[in-house]
Amino acid sequence: MSSSIDLDKYFQRINYDGSTTHSLATLKALQYRHTQAIPFENLNPLLGISVNLDLESLQAKMVDNKRGGYCYEQNLLFKHVLEELGFQVKGLSARIRWQKDADEITARTHMLLQVNIDNDRYLVDVGFGNYTMTGPLRLETEIIQETPHEERRLIKEGDIYTMQVQLKDKWEPLYRFDLRPTHLVDYELKSWYLSNNPGSHYVTGLTAARPTPNGRYTLKNNRLSFHHLDGNTENNYLNTVAELQSILEDIFLLDLPDLPTFDSKFLQIVKQEKEAISRM
């Protein structure tokens, strides 16, 4: 079993040939390339395939087999990369606030990273689906911070931080977190629940997301959307399994698993979405 990530293979996977020095410039460049090359996706839970978080499994799936993953897979892989390069990295956990009622309490089921460079602290998150961060944020509050995509800011109440994103002139909360470290055993427990609970949205529906220099592609079941940087969105609905497979391969850059359940699951998704539209 490998104890360290193969950086050469990883750099080839994300098409990166830049600096590997322990610097903010390197962190920015790696995060930007990672998020565009390795998409957010939930095919394993959807198809009943186990999600394993050890380094060997992460590298085999997302680097060697050209797949993506959800927050634990994405951020753990990136954590291994950064640590191999000499960065000081700490795993954190967050409660999702995106599209939640103000008084709703959610579990700490999201993963993000704190990266320290010299005396400065940064937040990194390469696994938040539709609004995955494409650049690091300083761990500073009440200031607007630019990223290659949306503007962000951090609001702090006591020891709790809220990550917000600006969408069409409105600040929307994404998640809340503190700076207590979270360990692999904690992530494994949460990941198992999200990938096996029959009611989990990772088990019941298809989702994928990938940013590009000009915006963001997102896929929710058979609805493909492109969110432009100016706030406009284009939606298209996929009507066949062949269309869905083509989009996953060509837009989300995935090598799809060769499984007998693959076509039947996609056919079920397309059928369900068509029936839902017909009932509107």
C-alpha cells in the first residue's frame, strides 16, 4: 500500500507543469487546475459502489481511473498533495447552510481544509459541488475576497465562521464551521452514512459539477446547466442514456465505469425526470 501520493501522476492528471514551491502562488495554481480537471460527482454512491478514503483508493479512482468524487474524496486527495509538497494542512468540518432554513440545524457533513503558509492561514475547498472554491481564501472576516469565479466573504460569530458567496448581488450562506481539526476516522464515518443511507441525495440522484474559466457546468439528474460568470444560466434537459453518458464523458471529463447497473440506473433517472416534468 502506498504511503505517499504519486505527484507526477497527479500533475499529469490536472495538466500542471508549474512551480512546486511552498507558496501561495503554488496553492492558487494547484487549486485552480484541480477543480477544473477532477470533477465533483457521486457515481459510486448512486451505483452502489463503495467510497473508500484511504490514499491508495483515492489515487486509483481520481488519478489513475480519471474519475471524480465528492467532498471527502476531493479534499483528502488535495490534502495529500499539499502535504507531500510541504504545506501544513488541517482538515475541518462544516454544517451545510446552502438552501437551508435559517433555524434548520444540519450535521457536520462537509469537509474543507485550513492551509498555513508562513504566518498566514487560508481556507481551501475543492469539493463543494456547484460552488466549489477555485482559489484559496484568507482566514479573515468581514472582507470581500476575489476568486477566479465568485466573490466570497467570511462572517464570524464567536468561534463559528460562515462561508458566503455573492450571487446576483446577494450574499448566500454556503456552510458554517469552526477551526477544530477533524480526522480521517471522522470523515470515514460521515462518508459511509452519506454514501449508504437510502435517503441520502448522493444515493437517490445524480449530481456532477465542474468549473471552467468562463463559468460552471452542473448536472442534476438529467438537467445540464451552465452558469456564466455574469450570473446568467442556460439549462438543457437530456432525454436519453446516450446523451447523459456523452455529457459525463465530454463535459465532466469522466472515464465511466463499465458496470451492468450503469445503463439501467441512468435509464431510471431519465424516466423519473420525464415523469416529473409531465406532472407539472
